[in-house]
Amino acid sequence: METNRSVCMICERECTEGIHILTQFICLECEQDICRTNVEDDLYDYFVGRLRGLWIDVLNLDKEEANGSTLS
């Protein structure tokens, strides 16, 4: 039986469990770490930096839609 594996945009490991947001994937462990991290924690800025990739995807999708491109 083959399992679906995706690379986490936070830790860059291949994982089988997690969430897909747009074209990105966040593993279950990183998702839980993000949810538990307080703004005062050192890891907060790290997570914010890594999550910028989602905003880049959103902006690129908006540009494609404005240009009339279709996604397959």
C-alpha cells in the first residue's frame, strides 16, 4: 500500500499527515507547534517567515486570475 507523502513548508520533511493550504503543505507536528506558539516565543518570527510562502501563493494566484489565466 502506497501512502501519500508531502513536504512540509515549515520543517521541509516528508510527512503523511497534515493540512494542505493552497499549494502548500504543513505537517501535523508543525501545525500543532504553530498553534501553541505565543507571540513572545522565539519561534513565532520563524513561523511567520515560513508562512510568507502562503501569501506569495495568494498574490500569484490573484495575478493569474487578473490576467485571465486558468489553473489546472
